[in-house]
Amino acid sequence: MAKVRGAGATIRRLLKGLLIGLLIVGLVGPVVVVGVYRFVPPPLTWLMVQRVFEGRGFDRRWVPLERISPTLTRAVIAAEDARFCEHHGFDFEAMRKAFAANQRGGKVRGGSTISQQTAKNVFLWPHRDYVRKGLEAWFTVLIEAMWGKPRIMEVYLNSIEWGPGVYGAEAAARKNFGVPAAQLKPAQAARLAAILPKPLSWKAGRPGPYVKRRSGAINANARVVRREGLSACVLRSSVS
């Protein structure tokens, strides 16, 4: 019996040690990776790898935020997260409105911020589940604390999907308009922002009627973003 109790105690100690080790890795590992990506461009994402295996190709050209037209920054803020400069990663008011709208039925709305989208796109897999949502929240807290808004926007604009095999602002600008991201005009930037919800279906270069209407609204809202300084945490001047 003593041997059995001793063996049981040893197993419990091993399991406890394993659990502690997993917790340490789960907490410290993300901190290290986020710290590295504060200075190093994130390489491939889960979605990029998935799309390559789907045969969609790969075109991504990392450029610093200073080489992306401010018109695009304002357009994506207008389209995706108007309170980007005000919140700390989570827009609880947008979540509340999205939940209320979804409860009423009809088209499902999301309440994810640009920070949450960046955390998901860079560190996690694309399919929605509770584990991913929990990790997304943790990574969102980390990038808000360790990166700051300009770096979050820079990584976001260089990592999001903008068409089959097209990732980041530079590749998207050249693919759709034949210009570098630094030379995007307001209307072009609005079109790129307009297709973010469905980049595999909607076209920025040859937009359909809905994308044209949506990009027109985004362009108008982007002017509000500029006028009211809603991009001031990213751009040095709200009028730049």
C-alpha cells in the first residue's frame, strides 16, 4: 500500500509540474513573441499558409507605416474601428450594439476592433471558436500594452487579406491600382477599405455597385476622421 500511495503522490507531483509548466509557457510564450514582433515584421500567418495550400498564391510586401498613404489609415479607421484611438483594444459599446443587432436577427454584425483583428490575424487561426476568442483577448491586451497604436496599425495594414493571395497595403495597392501604397488617393483607399469584409469576393479595382456605394460612404467618413482627429494616435497630424 505504501508503494501505491508513493506512486500516486509521484504522479500527482508530475501532473502538477506539467500543469505549471504549461501555464508558464502559455503566459510567457505569447509575451516573448509579441515582444519580438514589436520590432520584427511578423512572417507568415495561419491564414496565409491556409490560402497557399488552397492554391491562391502569395503576394506580400512589407512597408513601414510612413510609406502607406494616410488616406488608407483614415479609411480603415472609418470602415472598421472609428474609436481605434480612444479604446484600449476593446470597444464595449460596439460589442453591445453588435450583440443587440444580432439578437434581432438578420445580418450578423461583428464588434471586433482593429486591435482584435490584428491579434487574430497575426497570432491565431481563422476559424471562430471559444478557445481562439479567449486567446485573441489575451493577445489584444499584450499588443496594446507592448506595441502601441502606430505599431498595431502598421502590422494590421501589412498583414490583412486584400484579395486571393494578396496581403498588406503595398501588394493591394499595386495589384488593384498599379501604384505603391504611399500614392493611394482617397477614393482608392476607400475602395480598399470597403472590400475588407469580403476580400475574396469583392473587388477594389473593379468594384460592383455595392462596393461603389460602400466606398463612397467610407470616403465621406474618412474625411470626418481627418477633421475630428480620430486618427491622431497613428498619424502625426490629423490633417496629414
